[in-house]
Amino acid sequence: MIGVPVTAIFIGVLLLFLVLAVLTVYLFAARALQDRKSKRAEAYLSRNGEIWYRVLRGFEPAPQELVPNDEAELAAVEEIFRAYLTNVTGNGIRERVRAFADVHLAPFYRKKLKSRNWSERMNALYRIEDFGMESLLGDVRKLDRKKLSEEERFQLYLIELQFRPDGFMDRTAGRLGYLSEYESRQLFFLMPENVFEEAAAQFGELDPVLKFGLIEVLGMQQDLMRLPFLEGLLDSPDPEIRIRALRAIDAFGIRTPDQILERAFDSPVWEERFLVARMLRRVPADEAARYASRLRNDPSWLVREEIRAVLVRQRSPEEKSAVLR
């Protein structure tokens, strides 16, 4: 009766030790492989760093010895390119990176795009965008027919926007509704002016997340020529659109026009009244006091507190002290 459980426990412990041994060997082998790759990358950087400086500065053409032979040397080239693109400004650097990558790095990334490993595919998509590798656009578009993660699909849109901006919204607007608000903002922020104009013209047909992203980017850009567009959104039946439009207008940091203030003072939505109360910070004292009197007894505590803060800022130091007491 006792021998069977003891034997089973012994076998279980033995199997556990075998599993641990296999994992240990795997980890050591993986670490050794990574160390070898790191040493090869370091050797490539040490051997070719000065040559790359002259090539990317346009002093000489790229010799054959700069072409990476394996993944380790590819990683070294990626490090060089990202460093130059991020930290160095100079005529032609981006074009030279693009030319070299299109010819000599494309085979590496074409292979990665076909990989079953998600991280390898994402790495390839990032580098295609970073290095402007238009030669791989066809390979990227083939991926769009397959089942992809949301991160991959978003990266496809960024690449499409970079290489084929004309008609971008007509081709993709119906498929962008899955984006997060962060991705939506990023997409609009990277759009060339003409594509952004297309998106604004189609505003009524866009998915909500795209509408919100476009409005927030308008607030970030602080272009006064866009103010009439935002003001027009204050007539929207969607309170979320009106709230975000007011928030974008407030981000301009200017004295808000009276017609915008008037639109929001009588809103049934407390967030709109709160935003317009905050806008009174940039209105002359006498006008601010007149507007504030309309919201002094607002049902929302937050609105009343904002109005109180506006009135306190308009008082003398002695009056402020009395009010705060």
C-alpha cells in the first residue's frame, strides 16, 4: 500500500529534476548564443563605426563590407541607423539610410515578415517604417490579407500612410474603428496636411474613436485657422464631441471668443459648463465676473468651485484672504 505512493513520488521528483535540468541547459545555451551575437555586433560596430560616419555624411559610398552577414550584424546596423536618425540632423542622412536598407536589409526583413514569431514580424514592421523601406510595401500589403494582431495592423496603416498618403482615408477609414484613442491620435498627428484635410472633410462619417483623435490633435496643433472647425462642432448633438471640442479650444491658451462661451453656459451637460468656467481665467476681470454670476449657483459642485476660483483670482490680496477664510 505504501510502496506505490512512494514510487510515484520518487518518479515525480525525478521528472521534476529532469525538467529543471533541461530548462537550465536551455537557458545557458540561449545566454551563450546571445553573448556570441552581442560580441559579433560589438565587433561590427568597432570595425565599421567610422566608415558608417563617412558614408551617412555623404563623404563616400557604402562599401560591400558594411553589408551585414547575419542577425548579429543586422542588429548593429539597426543600432547605427536609429542613432543617426534620432540624434543627427544632416542633409541626405535619411535618404542614404533608405537607399542602403532597401537594397541590403530588405532580404532580412522580408524573411521576418513571413515568420510565425510575432515579435520578429513586429520588429520588421517597425524597421520598415523607421528606415523608409518602400521596396517592401508589397510584402507588407500581403500581410493585410492574413489574421494579424491589432498592433501589427496598426503598424501596417502607419507604413501605408508613409508611402501612399494620397487617398489614404478613402482606402482605410472604414477599417480604423478598432484603433485605441492613443493610436488614433498618433495616426492623425503623423498625417501630411492634405490627408488631414481629407479626414476633417469626412468627419461626420468617421468612427467615434477617429473623431475624438482628430479633435485632440487639433487641440495639440493650436492652429487658429482650425478654430472655426472646432467651433462648428459645438453644435453637435453628441455631448462627448462638444466636450472634447471645448477642451481642444481651451488648449489653444487664448482668450476664448464670446460666441463660444455663450454656447456652453446654458448647456445641460455639467462638463461643458465646467470647461467654460475654466475658460474665464483668460477673460478680463469685469467680463469674467459678469459671466461667473450666471454659474455661481450651478448644480455641479465642480462648476461652482471653478467659478469661485475665478472670482478669487480677480480680487485684491485682502479680499482673497477674506474669501478663502
